[in-house]
Amino acid sequence: MNGLSKIHPMYQFSLKAFSVVFRRAVGKASPGDSLQQRVASLTDSITFSVCQYTTRGLFECHKLTYLAQLTFQILLLDQEVSAAELDLLLRPPGRTAVASPVEFLSHQAWGGVKALSSTEEFYNLDRDIEGSAKSWKKFVESECPEKEKFPQEWKNKTALQQLCMMRALRPDRMTYAMRDFVEKTLGSKYVVGRALDFATSLEESGPATPIFFILSAGVDPLKDVENQGKKLGYTSNNRNFHNVSLGQGQEVVAESTLDLAAKKGHWVILQNIHLVAKWLSTLEKKLEEHSENSHPEFRVFISAEPAPSREGHIIPQGILENSIKITSEPPTGMHANLHKALDNFTQDTLESCSRETEFKSILFALCYFHAVVAGRRKFGPQGWNRSYPFSTGDLTISVNVLYNFLEANAKVPYDDLRYLFGEIMYGGHITDDWDRRLCRTYLEEFIKPEMLGGELSLAPGFPLPGNMDYNGYHQYIDAQLPPESPYLYGLHPNAEIGFLTQTSEKLFRMVLELQPRDSYAGDGAGATREEKVKVLLEEILERVTDEFNIPELMTKVEERTPYVAVAFQECERMNILTREIQRSLRELNLGLKGKLTMTSDMENLQNNLYLDTVPEPWARRAYPSTAGLAGWFLDLLSRIKELEAWISDSAMPSTVWLTGFFNPQSFLTAIMQSMARKNEWPLDQMTLQCDVTKKHREEFRSPPREGAYIHGLFMEGARWDVQAGVITEAKLKDLTPPMPVMFIKAIPTDKQDCRSVYPCPVYKTCQRGPTYIWTFNLKTKESPSKWVLAGVALLLQI
């Protein structure tokens, strides 16, 4: 429990609160006929009670992390798994990029298999998969492989070893496999998704134990407090129920209300305490003061939103530690979100407008639009570049605007309505141009004249309903809405695989960070933490090359072309990075040998090396990347090699690895500069044209006469059809297919052909957002709006 604050600063638990839960669990444990039975019953009762107490205060996305950590620690304690095995799951051996010999496994998955096969427990796994490809294909392509038996002898491996294989073969199913693992180990009561009802939590609270609601957008947990209060006779009419909303200069009122309630045994709700940072220490003292000698019926309920970042966290530890924390999150999935959107209205709303058919159709389409923009968030950067606080207020105001416009105009002003909804009501939150385009495209697809002719589908298999009454619409959703899938949002099913894979990677990274620092020393776990760090440190120092000697290189250059300028800039930035890597590692090395005092920077570096994360001082001087340290370092060596090859004869490579630059924009701008110099064109009236070739990089012997061939890009959300030369639907499970070599040249802006193209954003990493570098116009036979909704983009690294 104590380690959870590493995940989120709201997760604070005190020993005092823990011992209360512990004692209560001892009282609940069933008696046993023997000492052994009694101990087992006590252990079970305590583990489950503590687990329930903890999980109700965790966000949904962190519950499985906590359960996994709990399970692993119990298994280690009982010596049912070894630390070395657990390490293999949490920190799989380094994957090298190897070509997969079987079509049902990606190169990346095959890299994972090869890495596992190099360990004793998984010797020959790679050979068996190749030799029995048919049965492995069936297993890997199964809808829920975690429920299937592994082929051949591999089904006899331990549950933990099977998790290791699953992580290599189907990382997107790991959250499900992990849940099954917890269920098999601890029992199904640990994974049942029912939340504790509020009345149970209330029984556990007291004058010294407030209930603390951790808020999420679009949820009002205080309804539960009011309803329970009513049942027990606490209401504002009875003057024994006080609701104080902070952030409006209400601090003095809150203090006097707490004093009164503590004396008389009333209930007090303090809403949004995160809005009064300076007053929080006073509140902490007040709660402590009233925790003793108050009326036994006195209760405090607190609500606050978590800070968006760890640095912004202001809620005092004392308040959090002693409270029962309850998270309340909005429902997920299109079904729940669409019902919830419609719940903001009534039969009266539907009958209020004189143009009933138009009003009802657009209102329902707006509800679907609202559910889509809210639900799309779960797909991460492929859903939205940035996260936005869309709220039900945006929806209700849009419906008011709709009503006013329909009453005032003879014809439905579709353009005006879309503009108001997309650029002002919802668009007012949006700060990214590509997200604005996405929002606008949804409205163009959902709100248009065809909607009145009954020929508009909001999603495949979900036509816009005709004229119905309020309950009819709710029934229509239940009867007609297809099951939850990315298709409902205009995305390809791969978006879900990508999102689940990232979720599982995050899960294991968090569990790895939660492992006790000093655990497993001398536990047959092989090398200790310090030894592992030393080995890695020496390996990196050995392989990092010397700095580029820029003054010497400059003397060899005949002409300072824009391309040569880019190459020198890149060398300078590389020198800054490698200098910092060598300096910090040498310093840490002396620290580990006892020749220097360990500083907090050195300890952080040691931690990063152990946890396979890129140290912040290196990342700050480098380029955006989502890779772990091992992958990041191999990538760094490739970039150095590429630069060395270019600098050695200062001639442009036949095809340029665009990914290899710190600043890819500078290279793309250089293409325009050299063309502008050659033809004496003004730079601000030029643009880049992108033609996708049919070849791979090996087939090019020399660079083009003008412009450049570039390679190393991937497409996410769709794929490139090489033969037809257009964007086309992605293949299932192939999340980021590589692009062929692309020919980039500069042309005057007025010469560019904008027909049948999709303006495709290019990003440095799959985090998208601030890593945007350029827009390439790619040919498409289908409507560009399809690719907008599918979140199609080019990525320089995956």
C-alpha cells in the first residue's frame, strides 16, 4: 500500500488507518478447527479487507497494477515463484529487430520470442513455433488466447512462465491474462468488478476518519451522501446536514460549520477543497482537532480533483492518510455514454421545438457526437492529440443553440450549426489544429441534410433513428447499437490493440517500479541491483563513440549547402548528448566505487539504469522517444552511425533516414532552401510534394538530382497500398506498417495538386501532439474524412 504513492500522490495510507482495517478483519475472520485453519482464515480475511479498503480509492486504470503487485509479493513470500522468473516477466530480455519467419507474428513479436529463447526456461521456443506453425498460428490468432492452452509441451509451463510467453506473443491481451492470473492465485472475489456500496464505506467512517471523494470529470458522487443522509435523517431541512462549496471565499464558513457539527454530531460536506490551496493546512489542523472528543455521529465528507501533474499536487498528506478514499469515475463505452448523454434531456425537451423532426434528429446526432468525443479519449494519442475536458454543459448549450436557430430560420442552417458546435461549444476547449479538424469532420459526417432522408448512419450498422419519443430513443440504443468496438468511433480495430498493448506495457512498468529496492538480494536472483547497474554502465561507456571533431570536419567541406549546415547542426547536438552521457556515467562509476559521495542525481541515474528508463538529463538533450533505455541506446548508436556515414564524404546518402535527425524539420526545410536558391524562387511561396515510390531503400544507389529520398516512416491507422499507390484499410494486428521510400521535392505552392489527397500529419513518435513535424499530402481513392476519423498519421518511430 505504501508504494502506491509512487503511482499517484493521492494514494496515501497511514499506519493508523491500516491497523483499524487490520483489527476489523481479524474480527471478521471465521473460526478454524485447527491452528493452521485459523491462520489461513485470518490471512485471507486480512488480505481481502486491506485489498478492498485500498482499491476503492484507486482509479480504475491502477487497480490491476495493485492486484498484480499484491499477487507477486504473496507468491515470492511463499516461495512459489523465484525473483529471477518474476524479473523475466517484468523486464523481458532485450528485443532485437529480427525478421519474423512466420506471417502470424510481427517482427517485434518475433524479437520477443528470440529473446526468450535465449534463456534456459524457454530454450527452443523459437524452433517449436517455426516447426508447428499451424497450431501456434491458431493460438496466436485466437480472440482470447489467454483462455486457450499453449501448443505442444509449452502448456505444462508454470502460470508465470506462460505470462512471459504471452507478453512476447500477444502483449495486447496481457491485462486480461494478468486478471486471470490474479483470479487463479488469489480467488475470484479479488477481480469481481463490483464497487463497494456507499453504505459500507459509511459504516467504516467516524469523527477521525473522513470520507474523501477523488473526483473525475462528469461525475457527482455527493448524490450518494445526500441519499444515505436522507435515509438516516440528515438533511439540510433538519439543519444537521451542511454543504459548503469552497473556492468562493467560504473558508471561514467551513471552519465555523466544522466546529458546530463536531459538537452536535452533524454531517458536513466540503466540496472542491483543491480550489483553496492556502487554507488546506488549516483544514488539516481542524480535522485533527475534531478527530478526538467530538460527537460520535459527527461525519466529514470531502471532495477534490486530483492535480494534473505530480508537481501540482497540494492536498496535505495528513488529510489523505486518515481518510477513506473513494474514486468515482464516469461510465466507459459507447452504450453507457450515449444513454448518459440522452439522460440530460426529457420528453418535454423533445416536444419543445416547433420543427420536431429536424430538432429530434439533430439532438440525437449531437448526443452520439458527444458520446464519441468523450469515448475516443481511451485510444490515447490516436484518439486525441491532447486530452480535453468536454462536459455535459457543452452538449446542453449546443441543444439550446439548436433550438434557437431552428425557431428563427426557415431552412436548417447546417453550416452555421456545425461551426457553432465544432469551433465554439466543443472547439473552445481544443488547442491542437489536428484535433480541431477531427472535431469538425465528425460534425460534417453526423449533421448534414441527408439525416432527414433516413439514409445516414452514425456508425457501421447504426442508422440515425427516425422520429420517436424519449423512451423510444433509449430502447433504440439498447436494441440497435452494435457491441463496443473502435468502429463506433470511426477507428480501425487495430486502435484497440494498440491501446491495450500500451496499457499492458504501462502496467508492467509500474509493477517493476513498485518492487522493493532491497528485495531478493541473495535470493537466487542472480546479480544484485548494483552489479546489474555496473555491467550496463560499463557497456554503455564502452560503446558510446568519441565526439565529432567539428572544426576539423569544416575544413574538408568545399561548399556550405543547406544540407551540410543541417549535418553540422546534428553533429553539434549529438556531441552535447554524448558528452552528458559520458560525464554522468563516469561520475556514477566513481560513486559506486566509493571515490565520490553519491548525490541524488547519481541515485536517479542508477535507478534509471536498473529500471530500463532513459534518464531525464539525457532525454532533455535528446529527441522525443517512447523506448526503454536498452532500445533507446541501440537507436542512438544507429543515429551516430548514420551521421558518421554522411559526414565522412559530406555527400547526401542515396536515401536519408529521416528518423535519425534531432530536428527532421531542418532537413525538410533544407530541401526547400536548396530548390529556392537553384531556381531563385521565394521560400514563402513553396511547399513540399511527397511521392511514395514502389521501392525499398536497398534498391536506391544514388540520391535524386533535386529533393531527397527518405525512408524509415511508418503509417498508423491505415496502410499504404504499394501497387495502387493510395492509402487503404489497415490489416488486422499490423499496427504500424512501414512505408516504402518517399521522394520529397520542393514545388511552388500554386502548383500543388490537392484533389483526392489526405493531408497526413507526420509525427516523431506515437505520442503525437507536440512531436508534429510536417504535413504530407498522400493520395486516396476514398474520402479523406475516413482517414481523419481513423486518426491516420505517419510516424518516424514506433
